[in-house]
Amino acid sequence: MSIIFIYLLAGAFAGVLSGMLGVGGGIILVPILILIFSSSSMPAGLVAHMAIGTSLSTIIFTSMSAIYAQHRRRAIDWVLTRKLAPGIILGSLISGYLAGLIPGLVLKVMFGLFLSVAALQLFFEWRPAPYRTLPGQVTLVGTSNNKNFTT
């Protein structure tokens, strides 16, 4: 079977399953990629890093499509987006650097623990309490004093 076909099948499976379960595609795609990469000639220490990195790179395409659709519905608070952007960029850079320092086996265990918590959350239907206020100033790095969230 062609490797391209395997990747297409994996992506379609992850997309359908994550859409049905309401979870991020990476929860489905990372374990599949770990299996695929482990069966190839890829060094074992790189498998988890490559699987997570590859999954994260697909977010570019899915998020651009979602941004376009939500923007058309006027469902994006662009003022809040600008407030959150510096923290998101900083967090992405730091986590990308730190992930490179973590051994592959430790990264697999951490991802497995994350999947376990996600499974428990789905099973027990744990949901955050609904509220209409934003986190505090420190959490929204670089924000103004306006903490009221209106829709």
C-alpha cells in the first residue's frame, strides 16, 4: 500500500473521528502517526517528536478554514484575539523549544497521560462552569483593563 494512501486514510480517519467525538484531531492523529513512524526506518527517539510536530503543522490548514468560516459569521472577537496573540506566540515559541529538550519516551508518556485525562473528561462529561468573564490581567498577557466579555 502506498504511503500517501496510508497518510490520506489516517487524516480522514482522524478528521471523522475527532469531528464525531468533538475532540482535537491531534488526539487521534498523533497515536496513528506514532504507529506509522515506528514501523518505518525513523529513529525511535524522533518518532514522538515527529508525530506531534506533524500533527501541529496540520492545524495551519484546519484553523485557516475555521477562521474564514467563523469570521464570515462574525463569531470572532478580534479585539480579544489581539489581546491573546502575544501570549499565544510566546507560549508557542517556549513550548516548541522545550519539546526539543524532552526525550522521546518521556514525550510519549506525557502524551499518554494527556490522552487519559481527555478520555476521563469525555467519559464523565466534565465541562468547565459556564461564565462570561475573561481570565485576569496576567493570563491575558498585554491586555487592557477591560475584563468584560460580551457576545
